[in-house]
Amino acid sequence: MIKVNGLTDDKQVPTRNCPVCRGIEASLFAPEYINVEKLNEFSYSSRKEPEFMRYKLLLCSRCRCIYAPSPPDIVTLSSAYSAAAYDSGEEAEYAAQTYITALSPYLARLRRLTTAVDVGTGNGALIPLLWGKGFSKVIGIEPSQTAIAAAPDAVRPHILKAVFSASVLEGVSPSLVCSFMTLEHLPDPKTFIDTVYDVLEEEGIVAVVVHNWQGFINRLLKLRSPIIDIEHLQLFCPLAIETLLKEAGFANISINSIKNNYPLRYWLNLMPLPGTAKKMLGGWLKKTGMDRRPFSMNVGNILAVGQKTKQGG
């Protein structure tokens, strides 16, 4: 049972300890805020306009992970993501370019480029970029049928509609498993990373990109940060993501902040501004043609890479 520093919540029964370290000591980070009238088909979609809704959140005393102790059950989550709307194709292309640029230096660690797996691939924007790096085979895994339908014809056959598990990759030992902006959404990220370690070939690497709740902008915005979201069942920091990889057996762990590159209209969409001000500024950007201009910014996202080695196992 979770110990919440003397705090109780009669409305919710905790169903999990810290999803990173399994710690039981935690303090209240934020109370629940859910407006059912705001829930729609985009609530569980990627790169949506922030709703700032959240489940009750705790802060782990050991690894500093922020997490929801009483998230929805796996059946409810799977159904929500499977039915989620998708309208972020252009942003996905920008994100994929950011991720492949950040990931590229670490590919030199691999002894061979066999199979790469992209978990939470969305419309598969990263798949052609991994082909371009020389991987002989690339598999995308995505639970949302709408996202898969948005994939290019040449990419769609390489995407499996599924939730990641060892059985999905039966008979495949990839040299790379990447999961970008996905771990926050999983009900059990520890089991996920443990499974990644098991399926990887020797000297294979895992690469994840996660939000860093300790990043400057996120600390500045507090509960008005876009990362505070009903989709996010946990939020990481450098210590939390390092703990997650290390306890799974990964070695040679590297953690670095990355800059995201998106059009200005996307950044505006994330800003916690009043609707009227956002609409006026968006109209001005569109009128001047600046709404589609790319802009790079460090908003507190981090890339973590770990390698499966005999020493780490």
C-alpha cells in the first residue's frame, strides 16, 4: 500500500506504487482535476491542445517520479487509445526529424543494424528515417487505428496495430527499440522496459524520449504546463529515467536534453493563454505567413539511451 505522508483520499483506492522504482513513500503533487465535459476523441491523441486535466498525482520520495496512483485499468486505456483521433501528421514529421538527429550518434554503439522497433510509432514518420540509417528491417507498433490509417502507403504495412509485448515480437531480437513520448502513457513502464531488455539482442540499445518535469519551463508553468495531462500516468526526471533503465539491467546509460523543432503555430497551441489571445495571435501569425515557420526550443524533453551488455545484465 502506498504511504502518502499522512494524506488520504476517500474517493480513490491506490492501485499501484511508484511505476519506476516500486517505492511506497510519496507525497501529494497535485489533486485530481477532470472535467468530463471536456473529454472527447482527442483527449488521448498526440500533440493536442492542452486540457490541463489530470488524475491525482504523487511524487515518489525515492526516484522523484510523478505518478497517478489510481490510473484507469488497462482495458479502458487500450480502448481509449485505439479509438483516439489523429490529426498531427505534420507535427509528427518534425518530431521524427528531431528524434533521428538526437539518436544518430548512439547508433555507432551497435555492432550491426538488424531490426529496429519503434513503439508508439503513430503514423510511422520515423520508419523511413530508420531505413535511411541502414536498418534491414523496421517495425512500428501502434494501438491507434486512426494513426495507422494516416501512415503513407509504403509505411503502413510495416506497422503492427498492437500494444507492445514480447509476444508481438516473437522470433525477433531487435538491435534497437525506441519509444519516443510513449512511456508517460503506459500503466506499467517498468515492465515495458524490462521486456525491452529481454527482447533486445546482445549489445542492442533502447532509446526513449520523455518529458522532464524538472525542466525550467515545466517548473515555471507548474500545473499549467502542457505535460500535466490526463494521458500522462507518470512524468519523469533524469533520476527517474536513469533508475528505470538501470534497474532493468541496462548499462552505458546516457541522458541528454534535446531541442524540439516545430512550426510556430504548434508552439502557440501549447501556450497556456486565454482562448481569445491565442486566437488573435494565431490569426496574426497566419496572416504574416509565420505560422508555418519552424522554431527550435528546449522545452524540457530528454533522450535516454541504454545498452544491453553482459556487464549490465
